[in-house]
Amino acid sequence: MDPRVQGLLVGILFGIVLQRGRICFNSAIRDVKMTKDNYLAKLALLAILVETVGFQLAAQLGWIKLNPIAFVPLAQIIGGFLFGMGMVLAGGCASGITYRIGEGYITAFVAAVFFGVTASAVRGGPLSFVNSWMGKPITTTNNPGGFYASKDGAVNLTLANLLNINPWIVAIIFAVILLIVLIFWKTTERKVSGLDWVTGGIALGLVGIIAYLSQKTYPLGITGGWVNLFRTTTANLDLTKPIPYNWMGMEIVGIIVGAYLAALFAKEFRLRVPKDPKTFVQVAVGGILMGFGAGSAGGCNIGHILSGLPHLAISSIIFTVFTLFGNWFMVWYLFERR
Amino acid sequence: MGNDVKPTYTLDERGEVCPVPDVDTRRKLKEMKSGEILEVLIDYALSKERIPSGVKEIGGEVISIEEIGPSEWRILIKKL
């Protein structure tokens, strides 16, 4: 099957799970601090647990090569912090603003456009000079078991190849820690009309594994998909050649379609417009910060957190930590100061 | 069930961005007196499901959640 059709189908599945699970990493990270509510955080951690085992299994069976994101310390530190701040202003993470377009949120659409355009500018566009400020990737030549994708012998850093041990060992230890946290961290009460955190977490993890088996080079992502959509749609194309939309670009289209269908079916679709026009400015600024952050860091909350943490990639661990800081800082600034 | 209760204050949070409905509800509830009722109009499903546990911590209790339209709810919260 054409990879683009596969991307579209995986995207639809992803969109349905996001909508029915009301999955938002911005809420997941914020609620833990602001209201001590861990419902969505536990859902996300469970998805990461499922993927940690699934990605490893797929790699050990030889179905995929693990392909962690390049570690550029400053890019993940600065990019993570800006992305974390941006998603609070935008009212959603990269996947959140994408699927909410399908639910009818005009603010999500505005945020996503500014996010996609800024990320495109940073990745190979007029803002790409900022990447040279961030420095070069730090790689290793260790490739324990040959499970990692390598380029001229260089492999992007993960905990396992840093220690040069079989990635199973690190994955199992990480999975056990996650399992202990999930069992002993008391879940905040919530009466849900969609997927509960257990069903939603397992479904999200499975979609991630399907995505890796389908796309091969990486599991789910958002930033690269928006960049592909904007760049391809507005490029000067040689129309004698196939139009270069890719797997991830079509995945974005799929997410919006899937979320729309799920919302329609659940009678939750509705065009929603904020009363105060200033909100549009706020979400646009949020989208720009997110695009700048995810564009330079090599991924967003999906590329780095949902897909990158299960690799135990050093880049994704650092990005996640600084996204938490950025989010909590902006939550404090906007909502908790007074 | 909520129809016979008369709200003291009303917040119209329809169209607001996440998590503004939650934050506004919490802020209002904090300054209310015991026994007063807050009515929140909301069109964001995540907040609708999150508010009941969120207000408990600050001395509120959700009395009723009523669907008043497609993806539109009226939540009544009592300050304890």
C-alpha cells in the first residue's frame, strides 16, 4: 500500500483515539501541577509503557530499526522550554491543537497554522539559521545488537547505547518503573463519557506501534507532518513528478478527519469561537513558540514525548524535562500568580 | 434536578480555550460564600469531566450537570 494511504489510515485511527480519550499532553502536564489531577498523565504514561515494550519487540524481531531523534543539547533545552510555554498559550499541545480542528475549535486551527508555518521556517526555511546556534548532534558509534538505525556508523544517543547494553535491559527496567508508578499513584476520580485512562492509554500505545511498523523510519509525529503539508502545498512543484506529500503529512490529514468523524458520531462537533478576540492573538503567539521549539528540537510532544521516550532517547528525555519546566512556568505566569 | 436551584452567579465559558473554564470556575468559587451556587455554561467536554474532582479540593460540590445542547452543558456547583 502507498505509504501516504497508510499514513492517512493510521492518522484516522490516531485522531479517533485522541478525540475519544480527550488526550492532551498540555493538560496532562499542567493538571499534575495546577490541580493535582493525574488522569491524563497516567493515560500518557501507560501509552509510553505499551510503546516501550512494543517498539523493543518489533526491533528485536527485526521488523524495524530503532531511530531515536538526534541529541543536540541546546536545541532540546531551549526548544523544549519554548514549546512547553507555547502550548499553554495555544491551549493545547501539537496533537491537541491538531485533533481539535476536527472538533470545530477555531482557536486550534489558528494555533496549528502558526505552529506549522513557524516550524517550516525553522526546518529548512528562512529561520533555519537558528539551528546553527544550537550546535551539532552528539552521536555514538555504539550500536548494541545492531538494533539502531545508523548513518555512516553514527547512532543517535539513547540510554542503552550510551551504556552499550542491550536495549531490552533498559526498556524492561523503564517499563517496570512505569508500571509501579501507574499502580501506586492514585488515579484522580473522573467520570468520562469517552475512553477511560486504561483503555485510552493502551489504544494510544497500540496506534504508536502500528505507526512504527507502517512508517518504518519513526512512529507517530506531528511537527514533521505539518511542515510537509505546508511546504508541499505552497511549493513551486515540477508537476511531471509525484507531489511530495509524505506519510506524516497524510497522518495529519487523517487525525483531523478521524477526530471529526469521532466528534460527529459522539455528537460533540461544534464550531467554537472565543468571545474575546484577544484569545486569537494569544493562541497565535503560542503556535509560533511551539513551532520554533519543536522545529529546532527535532520534535514536539508526540515526536519527543510519546514516540521518543519509549526509545529512551537522550534527546527526548531532555526535551520532556524542559517542556515540563516551560509548561509549569507559563501556567504559573498565566493562572497562578494571583 | 438542577432546574429548581437558583444560581447566585453565572459564568459563560463557551468557546474559551483550555483550561480557562477550569481556572475561571476555581477563581470564582474561591471568592464565593458558603451556600452560594455557581452556574457554569460550558462547551468543552474535557473541562466538563474534569471540574467535578477539581472543585472538591477548593470546597465546592457539583450538584448537577445538564446537557443543554450539542456538546453544551450547564454545571451547577455549590460552595460548601
